[in-house]
Amino acid sequence: MTGPSGSNVVIQASTDPQTWIPLQTNLLGSGPLHFSGSNSPANRQRFNRAVLP
């Protein structure tokens, strides 16, 4: 993902698109931010999103 350099972005996860749980907060730099979620069998159907607070 990309966005304004110096901005914080929160990676969130959910098994139900109504309820989101923050996973990590990252500071965006000049290049893209790469995120890879867990491949755990418990997370077979999980949604991820990035939010600029």
C-alpha cells in the first residue's frame, strides 16, 4: 500500500466485516508498505484493511 509519506497506517483484521481488530501500526515512508497476514487454519476467512487514522 502507499499513502502520504510520514503518515501512520493501521492494519486491521476481521472475520466479520462489521468488527475490526487492529493488528499493527506502521509509519509510511517513500516506498510501498508490504503486509502479509497469518496463514493459520484458524484464520481461513479473514479480511484485512488499512486505515489512515
